[in-house]
Amino acid sequence: MAELLTLPGVARKTANVVLANAFGIHHGVTVDTHVKRLSHRLGLTEHTDPLRVERDLMPLLPQMDWENWSIRLIYHGRSVCDARQPACQRCVLSDLCPNNQDVQRPRS
Ligand code: SF4
């Protein structure tokens, strides 16, 4: 990680992808815009800064699944949980998601 971060244009997101896919090293969770948005929507972090989101996610997930988690959230963000119009009615996470738009939540 430290060596990759010395390369021009390489930050933690790219370094995590390279380490996991090229070397099988799970050093951290790749946080792109989808991972950040969905982790927030799923109530797994309150942060928006990618590094703080990554730090929140790491203890929640088995280390071997850190890269798979990111890939799955990216696909989910592209196909179901759109930034502007999430398709909550067909979302497999709808029972777990605190931001399910189809649920009428009681007012407190
Ligand atoms: S229930 Fe809705 S807001 Fe929650 S993850 Fe699914 S699509 Fe996104």
C-alpha cells in the first residue's frame, strides 16, 4: 500500500483494487461513489469521507470479502440502488435497509 501510494494519481481506492486483484492482498475496502452511497444508505457508516467509510466497513466484514463487498455494492448501485431513484421495490436488501423508500415508517 505504502509503495503504491507514492505513484502519481494512485490513492487508496486504486491501491486497494490493485492489491486485491493483482496480488490477492486484502489491505482495505475499496470505496468508490457507489460503495460510499450504499454503505451510508444501509446504515453501515455515518461518514462521507472515503477513508472514514473504509475504516467503518473493515471491522464489519470478513477480510477475505473486502474486495467482493465493493464489487457487489458497485453492481447493486448501478442496477438497483440508483443515486436518484433507488428501486427499493425489487431490492434484495429491502428488509434490512433503513432507507427503504417503500416502507411507511411510523413517525416518532
Ligand atoms: S432498499 Fe432501496 S435504498 Fe435500500 S439498498 Fe435497496 S434500493 Fe437502496
